[in-house]
Amino acid sequence: MGALRRLIATVARSQATVLITGESGTGKELIARALHEASNRRLGRFVTINCGAIPRELIESELFGHRKGAFTGAVVDRVGRFEQAHGGTIFLDEIGDLALDMQVKLLRVLQERVVDPVGSMQSTPIDVRVVAATHRDLEAEVLAGRFREDLYYRLNVMPLASPALRDRSEDVPELLSHHASRLAPDGCAPITFDQGTLDALQAYVWPGNVRELSNLVDRFTTLFSGRCVSLRDIPLPMLPRGLHAAQECLALQAHSTPVVYNLMSPAAAQAGGKVLPHDPADRMVDSGDAAGLNSGVATDVEQSILMAQGGPTVVLPPQGLSLKDHLAETERSLLEQALARSGGNVSQTARLLQIQRTTLIEKLNKYAMRAA
């Protein structure tokens, strides 16, 4: 995100057309506004239009305007969005949803810098900077024949990519704090989150990206105004499906007894029970049943780490467990999470797990898993 901010500052100084790509909810309009505010057009208007939200029969009039009597219902002249943005910036959101016939007309506007209002016999010159955005893969749309290749290259002068939230999970705590402060009612302190909840939210893949995070904070602010939010206290219907398992883990943790560790070496035990505090390699679970083992769970810190990694909540049974099977289960869980976070991209998954690409492929074959 720091690199993106620096790129925005550089690109803003030019007049080049910008194409912003990224998933829905990643803040593409915020990037467009930042470009406008940092440019020499900041005193002009920033005009937005969602190309996928306007009916096909009205989009030409919305973009380029119309003259009185041009069609049924055109009782007065209408200034289009391009003319409204004269001297400023126009933001064409979801440009990938624009119909092919309108793509031809937009291409002419970008080339000639004039608009032809519907019903007018005269072109109108415009001075605007064009910033477009889409969640679609426009190169794939070009190959499929749904987007004009010449328009794609006309728009893609300066490409900017808005990263998905799952690719910058370290930003989640700061984003939670920012939106909690922004959404706090007047006179009320912003909500906060306990550590277990923060770990769960940071491990969540956020399919709706920052927009989903903002909506979730808004929901929690309504339910728990001014309080510290714990995942255990949130009604299940108020949680995204992807956080249900994390809530179950925290609930199990809350009703379990921690493991008691005896940090006593065998030599110290024979010497009468003197504790050797700097000998953690000799720590043993305190004996308490016929098998010499207490059943229990790991410490709160260990539980939080396991939950954040997507691993199972471990309860060591009196008869013990297969460490090999448990480690395999944990490894498989981490592979699944990394694949989901990278969208099935093998190279990115390997970087997330900090292993070689060939090693990752071997592990995927081992567990009969497939990348996208």
C-alpha cells in the first residue's frame, strides 16, 4: 500500500488516462479520488458514473447529455457527465460492463476530446481527465470479444492495481481501528476487539474486502457500542460464514482447562523438587491420572496462534494422540488457507508459506489437492 500511495502521487501529476483494477470492495473509487485531489485539477469537479448501474438505453444520455426533443421525455437540454467534469476528472466505474456500441462512442471521445449530445448536430469540446475502474479481467474480456481491444489500450495508459485485503492481512487491525473511530456514535467511544477476535479477523479471507470489513464494524458498533467485542458474544447470524469455525474454537477454549506444565528436570525431581527455571527442554505435563497425564488444552496464547493459523483446537486426550497425523492435518489446513488467500495461484501460495514452488507442488500432490 505504501508503494501504491507513492505511485498515486507520481501519476497524479500527469494528464494520462488511468485504469484501476481490483476486486469489488478494495477501494478503487478512493484511489480515483486520491488521484484527483493530488492533481492540478483538484479545483475542478470529480464526477463519477457507474457504467454497470445505468440502463443501456440511458447510458449515452448520462455520459454525453442530450438536447430537448431528442427522444420521448427529453423536455429540456441535459448536460452529460463528461461536460459536468470539464476542467476536472471523470471516474468511469465498472467500465467492463459498458455495452459494445457505447464502447465505440467512448473511444471517439477519448481520441477526439469532444462529445456529441444526443439530438445535437454540433460537437462540444471537453477538457477532462479520465480515470476508469473495473473488477473484471479486461484482457480476458478482449479475448472473449466482450471488450474492444482498441478501447482497452486507450484506457490502460497508466494501470494501477488495488490489492485484495487477504493479500495485506497485516493492515486488518489498523483498518478495524480506523472504521471503528469513524463509525462511533457522537459521544461514544469506538468499539475495540479482544486479542482472540483480532486474530480471527486477521486470519479471515475477506471475500468482500475493505467494504465488507467496514460493514462488519458498522454492525458491531450497533450491537456493542463503546464495548470490547469478543467473537464469542456475537450471534451466529451476525457473523460471516467464514468466521463460524473461529467462533467455535474460541467457545471451546473458554470452557476448557489449561494444561499445567511442570518445569522440573528429572535431576531436580530426584533432588527433592527444586525447580530449574532455565531448563524448558525438560518441561513435563504434571502427572495426575493413572497414565501419568492430565487431559487438557494448550495455553491461551497457543490456542490463539492455532486458531489464527486455521488449525484445530487441540485437546490432548488421556491416551495421547498421533503427532504425525496432527501435524499433517495442520499442514493441510495451512495449505488450504494459503490457496484460498492466493486465489489458487501456485507461486503466490508458495510465497505465503515461504517454501519453494516445487516443494509446494509435492505437498499438494501428497494431499491430493489442486490449485485453481
